[in-house]
Amino acid sequence: MRMTVIGTGYVGTVHAACMAAMGHEVLGIDVDADRIASLAAGRAPIREAGLDELLARTVKSGRLRFSTSLAEGAAFARTHFVCVGTPQRPDGEAADLRCVDAVTDELARHLRPGSLVVGKSTVPVGTAARLGRRIAAVVPDAEVAWNPEFLREGSAVQDSMRPERIVVGVTSAHAESVLRTLYTPLLRAGAVFFSTDTATAELVKVAANSFLATKISFINAMAEVCDAAGADVTVLAAAVGADSRIGELFLEPGLGFGGSCFPKDIRAFAARAEEIGAGEAVAFLHEVDRINTRQRERTVSRARRLVGGSFADRRVAVLGASFKPGSDDVRDSPSLAVAASVAREGATVRVHDPQALDNARAALPDPTYTLDIPKACEQADLVLHLTPWPEYQQIDPRALVPVVRHPVLLDARNSLDARPWRAAGWSLHALGDPTGGTS
Ligand code: UDX
């Protein structure tokens, strides 16, 4: 089948490449001419496992092409996926829908009769219906459907090629049948297909992200209680998660969530719920957000105590800059937020990250950045483990002892094996460990 994918950011690039890999003919469209030129040459704008190979293969086969013209897109296909960004508004917590609206309006000017516009962006509930009315005013028999994506950064290709579920919100049997046909290979591979109205489809995405964010904040709240009680949140999380009704995933205590989705999605959801008179129902999301932000503050104050009460004249090594391992993304990265606070309070900060240094440097110019772990730790009074990259599990703690000024480590992700560190003479601390906030 033929389709366009409008917006070649994270979601759009991955979706376009995966659809082409499934055998469809895809035209990727973006207003950014440089980005389109490099995509057409088979170069991905983001680092994502398997994406470069997939792009190169599908571009070479001719099934994936790129353009900057929506008019060309409208002539090329009758199915259009809208994958443009919906960031947090600069003036509040709601989602900024300017890109989605602009693309839909421009597309409507060129659409052929009977076209299907499928939104993939995360939007406030009611957006599809609103856009549907806007398009219908210009092209009477065009339809707007919604098909949220659930991909995670770092495993976006895998998540797109082997999704657990596909959710489509439609207003006609025709749209359902188009989307079902288009996703046939994924359904054959075992994805569960949910066809529903557009409002429900829009809500599934934000409800899923809210649940996951709540799970993380729940275990972080328990970490605070553990600190107060002298209990061990790591054992608690494992024992609580062993109940299959709860499950062990997304119960990793520590510095909390960041990235381009969770923080903005829960804020936008709360703002939208308020608008439609259901604010009270999701008021807990404000608390989820507050608990999450507090983990950054707790990490900074714990670190401050560990260096003797003030960061002035202290050297702090930061391990990890990206918002999570396996990604070079530093958007709303809890690690960089902590690094920034510590630097603001007077510490000399050196940051190590295996992949995100360029992005980190652009977002936060002050610290020194290095690809060398011992260099980051040179003469450090404190080492902060903030993004749990697998390489940090491989560190030989003995080799780092002569490098630092004081062998003190705060594992804000509660994921390093304490035994070798302590055996090597390190004073090792975590959030919600039995040594409490007083050590
Ligand atoms: C998330 C959703 O998982 C995905 O379905 C949605 O489409 C987009 O948002 P992503 O932002 O890539 O994906 O990251 P994810 O792997 O879900 O992690 C989010 C954040 O939570 C990270 O900062 C991670 O470090 C943190 N996290 C995760 C925890 O702090 N504890 C956990 O137990 C799990």
C-alpha cells in the first residue's frame, strides 16, 4: 500500500522505515530540507538500534522516498500518517498543537477525496475529532483516525516491528479495514489489535504512560519511606514486584523518569482533564510529577551531605548524561538536571557518557565532558552514578580508588553491585538504602 509519513522526527522516521520494510511504498515528508536530504541519502537523524540498516535498505529498494512537499504527498497516497511533535507549551503544561494543526490544514488543501489522515502524535483527547471537523470542512469525505505509538527510545525499531498491541481509533469501517490491512504483518506476528473510537485511542496512550510514570513514582515514594525507616527499597521493590498482579518492570527506584514523553505527557494529560471537567480524577498525576522532581532534589542534597555540606571547591564526577541508558537523548534528563544543580552550587563537575556527550554539551555547556571514565573521576570528592549504562557495571572499583580524592559513590540508580565497591574501600550510598539519608 502507499502512504505518506509526515514529520521525520523520532516517531516518523522509525514508522516510515518500518512501514517500508513491511513492503509498503512510503513517502516521508518534513519541512526541514536538510533533514530530508540526509534521510534520502539513507542517514537517520537519530541514533536508534537497527535504524540505519533499515533506512539504507528501504531507501535503496525505492520503497522509501522523501520530500518536503505536502502537495506531492497528497498526490502520492490516500493514507497519511501525521507524526509531528506535540511538545509542552512554553506558557504552561498543556500540549502545543501548532504543528499538528498546521500540517492538517496544509494537507487539507491538497487532499484527494476519500483520504485517510492517521495521527500518531500524542495529543489531548478530542484532537482527532476536532481535526476531523476541520478537514471535513474542506474535503467532505476525508477521515481523521488516531493510531498512537508506544515505542521506547533505544528499542524503537524492535518495538515497531514487534509491537504488543496496535490501537486504532476510527470513525468508519473503511478506516479500520485500511489500518488492519496495512498492519497485517504485525498482526500475524502476534500484535493484539484494538479498534475503537478516536477519543479512546488518544487516551490509551496517555493512560499507559501515566500508569508507567505512576509506577516509577510509587517505588520512589517507597524509597523515601525506606530512607526514613532504615529499610531497603531494592529488596522491597523485588518482593513487591514478584506479585504477578504488580510485576517487576518499571519498579526500579532511583533518580526517576525523564525524556521527551513521560514528564510532558502526564502534565498535558492533567491539563486536558482539567479542561474537560475531569481534573480531580487525575489530580494524582501532579503528585506523581512532584515525587519525580523530588528525586532530583533528594539526590542533590544527599550528594551535598556526602561532600561535607557544601559543593564549594568540591570535584564531582557524574556518570551518565542521557535520560536513560541506550539513548543519546538528554531531553529532560534527570542526570543533567542533577549535574546542573551541583555545578550551580559551586562544584567542578566532570560528566562521562558513552553516547550523549554532544547533546549534553549543547544542553548544558558548563561541565567538562569526557568519554573516559577515569578522567571523569580524577581527583573527585564524590562520584555520582546517574544513568545506569551497562558499562558502569563493568568498572573495576579498585582501579578507580587511586584516581579519586575520596572514594565516595552515590548510586542514584540503585543498580550497581555494592559488594565489589565496598570491598575495594569505597563508601557506597544509594537512595532508599538501609544506611538512610543520614550517612
Ligand atoms: C516511554 C514509554 O515507555 C513509551 O511507551 C512511550 O511511547 C514513550 O515514553 P521512553 O521515553 O523511551 O518511552 O523511555 P522508558 O524506557 O519508558 O523510560 C522512561 C524513563 O523512566 C527513563 O528516564 C527511565 O530511566 C525511567 N525509569 C524507567 C525509571 O526511573 N525506573 C524504572 O523502573 C523504569
